[in-house]
Amino acid sequence: MRSMTGFGMGEASIQGGKLSLDIRGVNHRFLDVRVRLPRELTELVSYVEQLARERLGRGRYEIGVRVDGLALGATLDKERAQSVYRSLCELRDAVAPGADVPLTLLAAIPDLFVSAAERDADVMREALRQAFDAGVTSLDEMRGREGEAMAADLARRLASVEALLALVEGRAPDVLEAYRRRLRDRAERLRQAAGLELDGARLEQEVALFGDRSDISEELTRLRSHCRQFGLLAAGPDAVGRKLDFLLQEMTREVNTLGAKSADASIGHLVVEIKAELERMREQVQNVE
């Protein structure tokens, strides 16, 4: 298990300079990548985004790049400029022999100035890849440490939920018997007050109907199954945040049904405690990759 929150840094040497890259990750439902490069390297934003989408899971990531000790400004492509000027002179000789061909005309010609990213595109990409790989490794180490702490916390809370479910399961048979006693006491009071005879068969029918309406065995079975599945997923190495979130939604739904079915106050208190633990777990899972 890994957290979506973390910070990583990576560096790469490039032509006597240094390229530094940092990655900041926070929780997010999907993968959201935001890249900030020096103005001279903006043409490589899509390349960095591609690297991020290949290596990162869900989360919001801000990637920043800084270059030190290397001139990134655009430089004149002298060979192209000379070729263009010769072509202009040849055109002058053909249409207006003797006319001046000012150098200022070259300023209107596109692509005579080449940025560092264009001039050394392969070198820049390789440096970005090396720095990105180092940054992701650093990021994953930090996210892994936080993920271990989160997994331990979730395991403790899951154990608490399972213990509370065991208490609910142990209390469930007593609820039916308590209802039978209350029904018999009420029938006995009516008999004494109004002289009515107690119909044992009718009483047992009412108890059976109550037992059918308040039967929570299916909910308990599904909850135990969800708990086992949650524990297996949380202990695995894969990105499981969405699956865990889905399981917690299902567990909350089953607990709500369990609470609605049970008319017992003690079970009601246990249900409140279970829902509180599930909500804490869900808050934690929002930060799991």
C-alpha cells in the first residue's frame, strides 16, 4: 500500500550544467499531472507528462524543473541564416540588380533562432528522463513509508470493526428472546386486565414474524466477507485505493441496513460505533493510491 502524498527529487547532469526535477503528490480521485518547465523548455511539457502517466497512479502531481549552469536561450542557426541571405541576394540579382539587401530582413524569417530544447532535444529528453526516474524513486520511498503507517492504522480499525460485529452477532439471539418475553408479559397483563385468554400459537406467530423482519444474519455474513476482502487487499502491493473505497461504501450500506432491522438498543449503540470506525477508515483510504 502506498500513500498518494509525498515529495521526491531527482537530478541529471547535462552539458556541464545540472537539471533538477521535483515531484509533489497529493490525493485526488484520478491522475492529474501539472508540469512546470523553464520557458525555453516548454516544448518538452508533453514529454514529461507522458513519463508521468506511464509511472504514476491516481493522485495530483506537480512536477517542476530547474536548470542550473546551462544557457537555455535561443541561438542563431548560422548556416540557415547564411543560406537564406544568399537566396535573398540571388533574388535581388534577378529582379533588382544593385539594390541593397539589409540584414534586418532576416528577422522576418521564421526558425532562424533555435531554442536549446530544439537544438539538443535528445539530450534534454534523456536528462529529463533520468531526473524523473530518480524523482519517482524518491517519491515512492516516501509514499511507501507513509503507506505502511496507513496500512497499520487500517488494520487496527478493521480489527475493531470485526470485534464489534462479533458483539452484534452474539447479541442477536437474545433480541428475539427478549421480544418473546415482552410479548408474553404484555399478553399476560391484557389477560389479567380484561380476562382474555393467552393464545400461545398467535404469540409464537408474532415472534416468528418479528424474527423474520429483524434477521440480520445475511448482513453479518456479507460484512464478514467484506472485512476479509478488505484485509487481503490492504496487505497486497497493488494500488487498491479505489477498491478499498468501494468496499467501505458497501460495508456502510450493510451496517445501515443492519441498524434499521434491529430494534435493540444495545445493537444500535454497536452500529453507531461501527459506522464511526468505517468513516475513519474511509477518510484514511482517500489518501491511498
